[in-house]
Amino acid sequence: MRHTLYWTLMNEEFGEARAASLHTDLTLSSLGSVTAAEAFRQGIEPRDIWIAVCDSMGVPESRRLGKEKPRSRPF
């Protein structure tokens, strides 16, 4: 997972303002009691950070891959 996908998933799940707040304020015990921002600085993989955020916030498995995008209709 890339950093940009992490932010896409965060913003889709929590909204931009809350995602930014969770990124800097939520302590992730499964990553050694650091915030997501600190985890990124430590070099922890974005996928592992996303999973830790999901676990901490109770995001169901069905939403961890992002929202399903509507398909465009062929002309």
C-alpha cells in the first residue's frame, strides 16, 4: 500500500477532518502505542498502519478495502 492509498482510505472512511485528527492523535497500541503519524516516521508500512487504525476504530472487514466505486456505463 502506498501513502496515497492510506490517505484515500482514511478520508473515505472517516472524512478529511476526522482522518487528519485520527492520524495525529489516535494512539495505536498494536504498533507500540504510537500515532499513525509517528508510525510513518518510524518507517512502518502504510498497510500495517491502516489495519491498526481499522482495528482501533472498529472498522468492519467489509470496508477495509475502501468504498466500492460505481461502474461507468459503456456508450
